[in-house]
Amino acid sequence: MNRTATSRTPAPWTRRAALGLASLLLAGAALWPATGHTQAATPTVQLPDFSELAERVGPAVVNIRTTERARNRGAQGGGMDPNLEDFFRRFGIPIPNRPDGQQRPEQRRGGPDSEEAPQQQRGVGSGFVLTADGFIMTNAHVVDGADEVIVTLTDKRELKARIVGADARTDVAVVKVEATGLPTVKIGDVNRLKVGEWVMAIGSPFGLDNTVTAGIVSAKQRDTGEYLNFIQTDVAINPGNSGGPLLNLRGEVVGINSQIYSRSGGFMGISFAIPIDDAMRVADQLRTSGRVIRGRIGVQIAPVTKEVAESIGLGKAAGALVRSVEKDGPADKAGIEAGDIITKVDGKPVDRSADLPRIIGGTKPGSKATLQIFRRGSTRDVGVTVAEFEADTPTRRAQAEPGTAPPVAKTALGLSVADLSEAQKKELRVRGGVRVDAVDGAAARAGLREGDVILSMDNTEITDSKQFQGLAAKAEKARAVSVLVRRGEWVNYFVIRPNR
């Protein structure tokens, strides 16, 4: 009975009361702003529409297909889909039915026993048109090793391209097709790009031309390359997207899609793009001379850790630690020593070690640069003449000589050391130092090894084992001790904590 009562039509007085209450509520709502108790309106967030952008920029994005002359692979065969094979090769996944899991260079390039065969497709990538007369930018790895490059436009025209130049260190390449009146992209300003900003990519993942994907800028200045800081995004990038443009919402190119972070070989939400300002500087040189000219000073470097910076009095963890100096190189001639920390170049701060090769690399060979270095507790300026980049000299490991001075007793630091002979000093190109003959305790925990050469302790240069013993004896057990150590051709700082 009670259940049926809830379904009855309300009495007239109930309807009138309900209407009256509704009127009061409406009136109160109308008067609410006048009472001063205003309530902030929730902003409406509208997602961007990429359709107009894709329509406008899409015609300037091209598919790049490369071919190479096939080689006789015998029983291995060559029936795998080229796109899939390029996917495996690019992202380090073992290629099925290959004894070593990968395509060997001699299989791709031919060898003494190989037989020439017709051209076959090698891989696919993307690119974008820089100039109406046919200059196209892409990744160096897209055209690496190609015998022929085919560019497909959005109007389905296929044009043969020649490689103007490619720079493997930055992964930037420029190719040229013979055409006029091509649609071009607009180059943007990377400095205006913000983390969280919407971006879009156009490319040919797995050969699917003019595929559009979108996301946001996840981070800037990602240090994943020797000469470049990358733009990190969550834009879906897959094999074939390489070389395609990364665009902001104004339709400007801000990067070249180049790499992904992946444990599986496929997209996992992290992709990297080369900043377009760096890419354009490389492209300009490639178009002018076909190669990139970089400066060098002949040093091998490492980061400066916070622990090391505090222990040697540098203050903050910044700069580039010089681990070795090339003999007779620019830095050697300027008096730079292993163990120096380069903190500025021509007044530009070297905040991270990776900044140094980028700054020096962008300096014209033959010009002079002023380096600010930190050495044994103080800073100084050193002038150096920048040379043109060339391959680094091979490293070598200095060995102990028979007949050298016997090791002294172990110190509280856990080190047993011996003097260096004059021949060893000459070979290592050092003025002093002591060789570690045995190590345990605090020094072993810090990472020192037998055969290391200690060059300084707490910013004091080591001359011989007697002096080292005195310094070690004075070291407070409650205080960390910093030592500069030579290991083979490299130097590095180690922080020894005796009380641990």
C-alpha cells in the first residue's frame, strides 16, 4: 500500500508549494551576485583542432624511400618486408633468420663473394621541403647507406633525389630533387616553445604517407646527443616518422622527429625531436659545402658531480671536467691539464659537461676562445686556438715498470702508494703523482683501483709518496677527502670518506 502511494498524482497544494519554492530559489540565484558572494566560473578548456593545420602543412611533407643494391645472401634469403626489416635494424631488434640477428655491413654493401642484384627497397622515412626549388630536410639515418633516394610528394609524384650532405653526429641530412614551385614549411622559433604546449607530427610511419599524430611537449633540453639537446614529446612516433616535422599550433616547424625511447622497439610514449634551430645551422653548412665544420680543442671530458664540486670548493656542480688532454692539441698547447674544470667559454657558462662540445663545436676553427678553468681551488682564464674537428686519438693504459720504488705502508685512507719513475712521468705526461699499489677500506669503497695514479689531494698537487703520506696523515677522519686520479688516459675525481 505504501509503495502505491508514492506513485499517486500530487495534490494541488503540493504543486503550488513546489512552484513557490522553485520561484524563491530562482530569485535567490538571480540576486546572488549582488550579495558579493561571487563564484568563479570554471574555465572551458577546448582541445585544439589539427585539421586546418594538417591541410595547410601536409603538402610540404614528403615520403622518402631508399633503395640499395641487393646482395646474394644465400640461404639467409631476403624475403622480409623492407619496412619491417628497417624497423628491426633501426631499433636494435634481432632480425629473424639471421645468424647474428642483424644485417651485416658486408651483406648490405657487398663482399668478395657477393653477387650484384637489382635494386631493392631498403627503408622508408619522412622529410619536409625547405625551398620551392627542391631542398628537403630529413634524418641522416634515413639516407645512410642508400644507393638511391626516391621522394614521393602528396600529389603522388615520385622524384629521384641526390644526397646533398648528411651529418651523423646530429642526424641531419639534406637531399635535393629537381622541381620548382614546391610547397614549403615555415620555420619556427624553438625558444618560444613551452613544456606542455600542443605539437603535431606528420610523417610516414611504416610507409603510411602523411599520417598525423599529436601530443604535447614533455620536456626541453633533453641531453641525449653529443651535439644536441632534444625536444621530448609524447607524440606517437614510429619507424618511418624519422625525418618528418614537429609542428607547433601556428604551423611552424620546431623540430625533426628523430628518436624514440622504447624497450620493445615500438612507441612507448616518449619521443625525441632535433630542435629546428640546430638542424638549420647544420643544413646551411650541408647545402654550402656538403659537410659540417666543427671546432675542437682536444680534450676528453666528464660531468662534475655535486659531491666532487663540494669537496674541491667549486661550489655548484657545473662545468666540464677535463679527463684527458690530447698531446700537442689546442688545449695542450694552451696549458690546460687533466683535472681542470672548464666553467666558461668566451663568457658563456658551461652549466653541464655536454655544453662544452656544443659551444666549441659551433666555434669557427682558427679562431681564439677564452676558457675559464677551475684548478686546485682557484679560477683562471686560458686562451686557446680552436682547431677543426677530427677523430680522437686512441687511448692507452700506462703500465707499472719493474724496478720502480717499493710501495709504502698503507695510509688511513686504505692506500698503499709508490713513486713514479721518470720514464712513467714522461709517458703519462705528468709532473708528479704516486701510483696505487694496493687499495682497500675507504679508498676501495670510493672506487680507486690498483694501478691508479693520484695526482692531487684536496687541491694540493702530489709530488711524491712521502708528501702524499704526510697529507693523508693530516686528513681528518670525519672529513671527506677528494683525490684527482689518473686511470689510463683518463682522470677523474674520487671522494674518499674515511669514517664510513
